[in-house]
Amino acid sequence: MYRLVSILLFLSHCAVFAQDAPVTELSEVNLKYIKLKDSVYTTTQTILSDSILKRNQSSLTSLLNFNSTIYLKENGLGMVSSPSFRGTTAQQTAVLWNGININSQTTGQTDFNTINTRGFDQVIVKSGGGSVVDGSNAIGGSIYLGNNLTYNEGFINDVFLKYGSFNTYGLDYKTSYSTKTKSFSLGFSKAGSDNDYEYPGTERVNLNGQFNNTNISATFGFKLNNENTINIYSNIYDGKRNFSLPTPNALKTKYYDFNTRSMLEWELKSDKIVSKTKVAYLTENYEYYPNINRDFNTYGKVGSLFVKYNLDYTLGRMLLSGGFNYNQNNGEGSDIQHKIRHLGSIVLGVKQKVNKWFLYEASVRQELNNIYESPFLYSAGLQAEIASFYSLKLNTSKNFRIPTYNDLYWEGLGNPDLKPELSYQGEISNVLYLPNTSLTLTGYYNTVENLLLWTPDVNGIWRPSNAENVNIYGFEALFKAHKKIGRHKLDVSATYAYTVSKNEETDKQLIYVPYHKLTTSLSYGYKKLSAYYQFINNGEVFTTTDNAPEHIVNSYMLANFGAEYNLGKGTNKYTIGAQVLNLWNETYESVLNRPAPGRNYSVYLNFNI
Amino acid sequence: MNKGLKLLTICISILFLQHCTSEDREIIVDNQPLSGDYANGIFVLNEGGYTNSNASVSFIDASGQVYNNVFFAINGRGLGDVAQSMGFNGDFAYLLVNNSNTIEVVNKYTFESVITIENNILNPRYITFVGDKGYITNWGDPADPTDDYVAVLNVETNTIINTIPVAEGPEAIVNNNGTIYVAHQGAYGYGNSISVIDTTSETVTKTIEVADVPGNMIIDNNSLYIICSGKASWTGDETSAGIYKINMVTNLVEDEITFATGVHPGFLKKANNSILYTLNGAIYNIAFNDFTLPATALFNTSTQNLEVLYGFNIINNKIYIADAKDYVSNGEVLIYNMQGEFQEGMDVKIIPNGFYNNN
């Protein structure tokens, strides 16, 4: 820990060097100027925009591994991947697509390797509980995948081509056309890899690890008049993966995902009122083939209808909000009983900018359903801009995660009497703005009750129950700095997380939750040339609940280096770039017996015309 | 040098320095007895986590000392993914590694690897020996009910020389003077039969119907005893459990005990003049000359806080029970005397599932 903190301090020091240069404000929220919106002001969120998305690998796993405090475990490159956000379980991170929760209704989690980030304009990482706004699963935090609708930009085409080691390719094309009142965009992304890398330090090769996926995103926006806008979003994801073999002679298996998402949104804006109505329909399908040579498979599929309504009313310095959600799931599977469930909730909130330096917000949510206990949730917080360079944020919330289709309706083993997981948490954030620099230091506490787990009985039969309580506390630091001297541009960002997540009864750390994680990234630009370096250090993790030291997955350090050159003139961009991934050829794995690739390479081209 | 470049240089050197500190934990290997000393003791097979490839072997010597990770310590590599069972023949031990689809052949005294058998092995379960041949039950593709087989191993060449197709889910296998009995527990499905295989012709000569999910078999005085767990309630088609006594001369069911509805016993092993079986963490005794269900348990493991009863055997007048805990932590061995009095507990590795006497 000491080592990591000193590195971080050193980095901050490094940025303080830059102080005596001309001041350029970071685009951080400054209370004085904000107009209250339907967003959360008393917790922390990090926006990963298009330029960051392009320089990272296309999987959400890789993006967040290098750019956030979230710990990610991956069953080998491209295989099933899940997060631990602030020491929580894989199901306790909510993933939202344009505001709609897309965590699987069958497993409760999102496989982060089934999200191709090239299909989105921005990815937002929101730390901490957010169930009042984001619904179920938002306990450790939420990930927002967003498509932006732009107007009055004419015809724009963007092509991104990438090719690298192990026959890894990416092909992305986005075309958009917009006028003052109409906006249209269509994106097509295809990614794949033979993924037959050598396991460093061994003679083994990653067998049966090939994958490919296709993502199609489309948006339409129509401004009917000054007040009314209709937006349509849609997304199709089709992924095919073979699962890499745990041992060379094992039976080969494969997995297919097919997910569709579509949404109609009507937005009404006037001086005092913003009203948003969303109707979305999502389908999720998976098929697992225990032997790739046979047609036999197990499957699960769920169709979900979401209706969301929210009204914001501005009353002086106050913003009053109210809304309701209705969600219908219709699911079945080879081992899951066919069930239709109806879930509802109502939400009320108030935010007030009391004066130039003080803001508070409070909101409540009442869940309504007849399947499990309907919890009452809340979130409350304040933000105080104590000095021009220092602001303090406090937030407390109660959050939840609902039992999944697997938990409730698994043939013979599902448990219809399950309660939702509940999480009570509090956090304090200190935000420091120095010229060209911002530093956020957050401490939090989170207690999770009624953790939904499948545990074996004395005969070894696994059943779901509300098995455990978990106590989590931790510390996070987010650091950002940028600096421009003449034609030299330098950007530094770093995150560090210290996480203690313990089973209340045994006082043991949860498996696959590291105590430490550090990420740093450094980007340097000179005229049309830029270079970037990403580095992460994931601390060691326990893989057994008794925290036995001999089963630990070692800590690892991983670095990528890339350089790119823009050949374009004016607004046109013709970028050519190259990357070295795992620059130091580190031998590592994030999950037991799932070695990751050694040093490998890729090149890319980006045209934006 | 201008300021920006200086700053860049500093930052980059810091990032480079970061790399110099990567350090891994050393692999922990217990001290081992001298090579050749794995005699007069008991091997405990720890199957390891599914797909984690961390199966291992522990050895309990005559003094009660435990040596873990025997295979790794001697051979410098892991045993594989999900060690299912083990068998002895001559100077050799055969370790069936289920999800690796391999059989590791080692010298049973030194534990040095002889060969890894990979061909014609798919989901191996149990092994028995007749003369210079080993017979290995294989599920094949577990989702294919029609490709299950018994592989015939030539122990001189360590190659599979024949495969005998059998019904779905062949599990336990025992030899009675050249006639082999295979219990069809079922793989993804549920079996309810015993195949009788003649090892001269290597064909199934008879199928004996029993209750659902036949498991352990023992031989006593020309009779084969077999425990059938029945289908549990969660299958949606619950059936009764039973213990069958089969005459091995006629290969006909001679006697049977039926359990009450909702009662599903687990393991069955041979004691001195009786059989012991497990049920919900308790151990029950049936004398051969009585062959009726006991009213009460011989003893219960609940005082030792057993979590999952995952392995059971009787060796040298002691009862060995494997506790797999929650499947994601190191397991424990519980040892009882024949009266059911707790003797001692020993820490072993992940998911212990079986005990093998190396005398």
C-alpha cells in the first residue's frame, strides 16, 4: 500500500510542477454556474469520452480495467468477464444503456466482454449506490453506455480499422447526418480474434478461445418544435465465443449471445418543466453449447418492457422531480420456468441550490411488486463549495438488488421466498481543484445485507438463499491534470482504490476483491503526433473464502503504449496509430488458471470526414 | 530542454520505475517425506475447483502427519482439472482427472509421473483392474446420453486398446473374478441399472435393473451390495432410494431395502461385518446378516460442523469423511473410530473427495 500511495503522491507532485503555467480550467462542475438538471451532484462520476474509447481496446472490460477503480476478472482474454466495483459482487454493478438497466435478468450481471464500446459515444462510470435513479443492482456503482444525438452537423463519416496480434481485428463505421431539427446516426462495429496466444512462460497455447461479435447502433432524433423532441435508440449485439480450454484435452465449448435493445423517448422541455417519457423493449438470449460439435445446448431468454416517466419542475432555486417506472419481464430457459413478472416503482426527489456554494439533494423510491419484499430506497447528499479550490460532497443511500430469474425460478432449486439484497452506504468526497489539476479523495462505507448466493447443503446440492452480510469500506483517489506549453500537450490521469470487503460472519475478504488497484495514464501530444502510456497495478486477490494464501492470484502490473499521427488537414482527421499491449511482457492472470497474453501489437487507422 | 519535455521525462521515468517492483508470491510446497516413502499411508484426493486446474493429492502417513500437494512437489506441475478418483495396480497409481480428460500414471511409492494417458479418455470417472487390464468408466460428452463407454487400458503399454459402449452415466465399477459390474448413476440424466461385463469377450452380458441413481458398490461373500440414492425432490420427479443385494452367481436381485419417500442416502462402504452408509451428514450401520434399515444413526458429523459430506471411506478400522466446506476453500478430513467417536481432523486442500489406502 505504502508503495502505491507514494507513487500516486509522486504523480500528483509531477502535476504540481505545471502550476506556474497559464491557467486553464478543467471542465469540472462548478456550482456557481450550473443549472440544476436531472443528475446526481453529490457522488462522483467519471466520463470516458470518444477519444479515450478509441485508444482503448473495444471491450468494456479492457476500457474500465485501464481507466477506473473497478476490478475486472476475465476468464481469459475475451471470455466471460465480470466487475467488482467498490468491493461488491459481479451482480452489484448496474449497466445502463441510454438510461435503461441492461443487466441480465437471468444472471443479474452484465458480461463486460459482451459490450463493444465502439457502439457508444461515451461511457460514464458512476461510483457508489444509485438505486433510486438506476434501479436494481446499483450498489457498487453504475456504468452508463450512452449514444449522443447531435444536431446541425451535416454529414459525418467515421471509419476505424484495427488489426493486431492473434489475428485480432476491429472494424467500425459510423455515419451520421443532422440538420437543425433532425438527427440520424448508424454505427456498425465488428470485432474478433483467433485469440490463440501463447501462455507466457509455458509451451501451452490458448486453445478454442476464438471469438467475434457484431454491434449495430442507430439513433434518430426529431425536434418537433421548440419544446418537443422524439428520440429513437436501437442496438443489436450478436456475439459468438468459443470458451478457451482450462486444460489442453478438455471438451470444447461455445457460447452465443444475442441481445436487442430499442427505445422511444419523448422529451418535453419548457421554461420550468422537463418531462421525459421512455418506452423500451429489450431482449436477451444466450445459448451454451457444452460440446461445440453437437447441437445440444442450454439456453435462457428474457424479453423486458420498460416504461419510464420523469418530470422535473423548476421552482426558483429548487428542482422538484417525480416519476414512475414499470418493468415487465417475460423469461424462460432450459432450466428456468417460464414466468412473467411485473415490477413497478415511484420516485420523488428534490434538489436545491441554496446559495452560490451550497447544494443539497434528496430522493426516495418505493418499489412495488408482489414477488419479493418491496423496499423503500433513498438517497440524500450535499455539496459545499468551501473554497474556490475545495468542495466537499456527502452522500448516503439505501440501495437494492432483486433476485434473478435463476434465483427465483430455476427448476426444482429456485427459491421463491428470496428477499432483495439491501445496501446502506455513506461517502465523503473531497474535491480539490488546482490550476490544471483536480484531485478527488473519497472515503466510503457500505453494508450489504441478505447477499443472494447459491450455497451447497450437506449433500452438496446448491440452492440460492439470502446467505451473508458483507461490510465494505474503502478509499478512492481520482487524479487528473493537463498542461499545455506551446505545442506540447500533456494529460495525466490516475486512480487508486483501497478496498476492504469482508464477510460479516467470517471476517474474511471476499474472493476476487483486491485490496489495491492503481491505474495511471499519460498522454503527450506535440503538433499532430501523440503518444500515450497506460499502466495498471491490480493487487493480489484471494480465490478461496478461507483466504488461503496458496490459492491467491498474484498481483500484476500491466502497461500499454501507443502512438498516433494525424495526417489530416482542417477538420478532417486521418489518424494512423500503433500500440504495444502488455509492453513489459508481464505474465499474469486475473482469474485462476486463465493466463493472459504476453506482449502483443496492433495498428489502427481512423478516418473522420 | 524546455519545461514540457522535462516534465514528460520525469513522468515517464516514474512509470518505468513502477515496473521494477512487480513481485509474485512464491508457490508454497509443503515439506515432503523422502521419495519412496508414500507407503503405509493414505492418499486423499482433492478434486480442486471446476476449471481452476488445481486438483491435488494429500498424503497422511502412519503417524498422522499430512503432506499436501504431493503430485506437484514430486513432478513440478499440477495434477489437472477436477481429480475424480484413483486406483492402484502393481506399483502404480492411476489418477483419473475428469475435466482434463487425462489419466496420470505415477509410481505409488515415489509418486513420480510415469505417463499421462490422453487418448480415448473423455470424462473419466472410476477405474478397476483385471489382470493386466484397467477398466475405466467414461461419460463421454456428458450431454450425449449415447456415447458413454468403458475404456480398456493395457497397463503394460498404458494405451487404451478397446472401448465398450454402455448405457448413460457409467460411474462406480467393481471386479469380481473377471466379471465387471458398472453402476449407471447417470450423467446429465439419471440411470437405474447395473451393466455386467464379461472381460474375456469385453461385452455387456447382462443389465440388472435397480432403483434410480445407483452409486457405491461393495462385494461381500459373493453378493454385490449397491446403494441407489433415488431422484431428489428438486428434480421434479422424486423417487425412492434403496440398497440392493445382488447374487453374483445368478446376477439376480436377491434382496432390497427401500428408504422412505424423501430420504436420499449418499455413500456406502464395507465395514467388518456390516455396511455403512451416509445420510444428511450422519452415518448409519446395517449388519450383513440383518439387512434392514437402522432406526438410528451410528453417529452424526454435526458436532464437527461438517458442511458438505463429499468423501467417505473405511480404512484400517477408521472412518474417513471428507468435508468439502463451501467448495471454495480448503477442505478438511474428519476421522472417526468404528464406534463413531471423533478422533481428529486434518486440513487438506480444495474439495477433498476420496481416500485411498497405500499399503
